[in-house]
Amino acid sequence: MTALAVFAHQQVKDRHETQGASGGTPWPQKVMKSLGYDDGRAILTGPSAKMLLSWFSYGEVNGSIGRAVTANDQSYSFVHELGTEGKGGKLPTIRPKTAKALFIPITDRAIAWYKAKSGSSVRLRRTATGWKTETAPATFGPEKKAPGVLSFGGLIKGRIKNGRLQKWDADQQGYVDGVPDFIFLQKSDIAPRPQLPTSPQEREAQVKFFVDDLLAPQP
């Protein structure tokens, strides 16, 4: 069971390396890239690759029942796995609970600032009727300083206009084309990007590995 779990774990890594193609369906491209900003990272990688590195695997046997487990304990991995309704997923569209709008960090310095101030941007809560998404409350102001990180000065706010990013220009007192540190949105949706190896070809590979390699007669 442990060997099979490790095999499935490698298939998860393959999905990340191929951007979903090893499962038969390539992942949708990043929204920010379509808006004019490319951070140069692979899809679902982020500044720390924490989600990819958080995958783990183990095997266990209880009597005659064996289990091979490959899992991720990061809540946002679950959100990306299933996606939200506005992008064809299963989870509810993400909306602010306690604030007027969602704070969407774009640059690395905005991501670091937000994590230090508010924690994870999306949280999951299990209820009697299923999973619910929650957004952590966020405050913003150029005078705010996040404890434990370098002070970046005032973050540059932005907006989406005609399908492109714009940033606030203090000198011109208006928006100009460019990459801001953050934007505010009334709602946000995430496209499904399945990481678990559940496609027919991946399951077939798991069976082949189990039968041919694990159960094969030993010389």
C-alpha cells in the first residue's frame, strides 16, 4: 500500500509538471496572465510552491483492508481541485463575508503583506450541507505595516479595465496601463485544476504497477 501511495504521489507531481496534461486535460491558464501579468511561475506554483510540497502519501493495512493514501492538507488545494461555480467548478463562488470587497494580491510583495496581515486568503468550513468557502478579513492602507516582513511602503492599487490590468498613478491622479500590487473584486472564481490522478489512464497505470510490479512472482 505504501508503494502504491508513493506511485500515486508521483502521478500528482506529474500533473504539476505537465500542467494537468498527464491527466488528459491541461489546466486552464492563469487569469492574471490573460490580463497582462505573467509572474513566470508554473500554474499552481505560487511564490513558495507550498501547495505542491504539501502533498504526502502513506499506506496502511487494517485486517484484510488496505489503503493507499495520497493527500494534501492545505485548504486551498481543495479549492483548486474542485474549482468554484462561476468557472464550472463545484464550490460556491468566493465572496466577501466581513469586508466590502475581496483583496486580491498580485505581486509578491502584496502576497507577503496580505499573508502577514490576514493569513490565508481563502478558508474552507465544513457544514451540515457541505463545504463553504470563507475569506479572511483584510484591511488596507499605505500606512499599515505587516509585522515580521519588510516594509514595502504603500502598495499600488489597481483595477481591471477592458480585460487588462491598470494601476493607480499618483502623479496623474488616475489609472494607467501597468501591473498594480493588488485589486479589489466583489467576487472571485477559480477554475478547476484537478491534481489527483483519477483519469482512466492514470488508474490503469496504478493497476499495472500494482499487478505487474507488486504482485509479480519473485525470482
